[in-house]
Amino acid sequence: MNTEKKQLVLNKGGEKYIFRYEPGQEGPLLDALVACATDPRTDFDWFDAAVLSFRLTQSLIGQADQLLYKDLPLPMQTSESNEDSEDLE
């Protein structure tokens, strides 16, 4: 079984931080961000961790939206809704 790997990448100055993870392993990824932010041997700080965790959250929201709305039809414009919008002007 070949599972899809995902990654978050942060370029900071001359350094590049790459965090690879499998779907469903976001918790350990967040733990790794915390570990890097608290490690005095790296220039990776709490702001960097926040940026990557925000990107992770946005990605998860996008995936959830795709799952929730994949089978829904596109909204249709009806003549009734067109008439309502004209009345509001």
C-alpha cells in the first residue's frame, strides 16, 4: 500500500525546513514543529511554527470542504432570486 506523503516547507534565510508527514499524522507534525521551535540549535522559532501550523490548518480546511461539498450541485440562479435582487436596488 502506497500512502500519499505531504510536506510543509519553510525557507528562512539560507535554511530550508521540510516537514514530511502522512495524512492523519498532523498531531505528530505539530509536535515536531514545537520541538524545532524550542531547540536552541536551530533558527526555527515560534513564529515559524505558527506560520506552518496555519498553513497546515488551511490545507485541512480545504480538504474538509472538498469532502463536504463534493457531491453537492452548484447553486443555480432562479428567476425568482433575480427578481428579488432587482427589488433591493
